Amino acid sequence: MSPRRPSSLLAALALAVAAFAGACAGTPNAKGYMQETEALHQPFIAGDVAPAIGWSCGSLDCHGTVARNMRIFSQYGLRLGTTDTPGGMPITQSEIDADFRSVSSLEPEIMNQVVADGGAHPERLTLIRKARGTEHHKGGTIMVPGDHLDTCLTTWLAGAPNQAECDAASQPP
Amino acid sequence: MSRQILTTLAAAAAAFSFLSCGSPVHDDLVASLGPEPNGEHSGPLHRAGQPCLTCHSSLGPSHTEFAVAGTIYKSVDDMSPMVGVKVIFAPLDGTDSIAVQTNAVGNFYITKAKFPLAYPLHVSVAYDYVDSAGKPQEYVAQMASRIGRDGSCADCHADPAGQARFGHVYITAAAADFPK
């Protein structure tokens, strides 16, 4: 390997760090989340987004396991309460909040940007691409634009979740 | 870097990949299931209630790969094996469902080669019996949620039930539903 001047290396590093920091620009709130992403918390609760994600993504062999990322708690999957069991009582508020954290902490900066753009181009989010199967996803294609789950998630990212669609995406047969 | 070091590295890498070609995590999982519980021979009647695909997958140790497999018991409290139960798999994409029957210990399995369906799947269990009045009846229990990708019932259905487990698969909540 040919020796390099350390100063040029340092300069390149500094540039890279600056560029990276720029990508993270946003207003973290008191909890350390991006402000705009946190703005999706109430709609997440009010729109019944958690049960839809739980039903579609949270089975015990998929995201309802501690062995995989984007951990999802739900009525038919993993439970947060130590005495609750899958298939038992409906989803709890603590589970809904935990699910919101799981989903919104995946790519907070990009989610922030999608929210700022009123939900436009949600496919910028890995969450959407994986669920649509347009990016490699071990769980395959879970939704397609226009169906219940896709409408639920994309309207939620636009700030006004379609609760009826979310409910339809979380119904046992 | 000298060629000698590179050669040594390559040799080490080759040796390592050879040694680790069985996954230690998988080996531990298999080992955790222990020897044949009742000293039976390996085969369709063995290891009732265990997660069959832990061993019947591409990782071995069995050479026979299953797509789905498990054990069906009578009720919540009665662990008698259910013989002749139909286990029915229905995919969400609308293709035809397929069914398999449980054997003498309540076990069932479908090999990977004979399983055309894609996940996610609905599953139900159906039991035909003759009631005390001599009338043929069918009892069906349907799993409300769906299986995302795991063909081993026992990965989710193991006792005791807990935060991430439902308990064994049973055909009826009340065993008294069936004549003795």
C-alpha cells in the first residue's frame, strides 16, 4: 500500500462526517425522536395502524419475535405483558406505543422527509418497499398499492390514516 | 502483503469455512431436543410434539426435508394424540388447499417436495367422528391468525403457553365433545 498524506485523509473524513450529519438534520424532540416522525404517533394510535401491522407482519414466526428486527407486539403475535398470551386479550396501549417505536425508529430521517412531503413517495422507506416486496424481503410481498394494508400505511404516513382500511387489514377471516 | 501471508490466510479461511459449515446455533437447537424421548426409532411416529422442522430442514440432521409438520392433541387439558385428523392448509393467494392426516401418535408431515403452497397460510384441523346418537359429525378448529413462514407448529405451539407461545395444538377446547 502506498503511504498517503494523513492531512488529505483527515479532510476526506471530515467531509464525510459533515455530509452524514447533514443527512440527519431535523428537529429532535425531548424524547430524541425527529419532531415530524413523532407527529405520526397520535395518528398511529387513532388510526388503528398497530393492529394492522400486527396482523400482517407480527405473527410469531415473522416480526413477532425477539430474534428479528422491527419487533412487533400484537394480539395474535408476541405479547409485551408478561402474563399475556398470543391469541388472548386485544392489543394494549403499551404494545401500540412499542410498535410505533419499532416502526418509526427504522429510518427516522427518511420518515421525517416523507412526513414533511405530506406522505409523498412513501416507497422511499424500506418499510414500504419490503412490505410491497419491491425490495428483497424474506416474508415476501405482504401488500400491493391500493389494498387495505398499503392504504392504511400510506395514509398514515400522510398524517391522516384511513381507519376503516386499517381495521380491514387487521381482521381475522 | 507477502504472497506467503495471503496463502496462509486463504488456507485458514478454507479450514474455517469447512469447520463451520454446520451452524452452531442450529446444532445447539437440535441438541436441545435431546435423544428420542421414548427410545423409539426415527420415523413418522417419533418425537411427537417437537418442532419437526428443526431437524427436517436443509440443515439436517434428517435427510428428509419437511414443508410443514406437527402433532395434534385432543384438548387443552387432554394430551391424548388425535389419530386421523385432517390438517388443512389454505394459502392466501387462493390456490387450492391441501390436507394431510395425522397418524397413530397424532403426528403429520408433508415433505418439501410435495408441498406446492406459498406462505402466508391459513391452517385448520378437522376431525370426523360418530356421535353417541350414531350421527356422523365433523369438528373443525381453525387458527384465526396465519402462519407467516414457519412450517413447524410446535415453534409457536409448545407448552407452557407464554408471551410468544400458544400451547400445544388441540382439536377442541372441551374433550367431552367427543365420545370415548
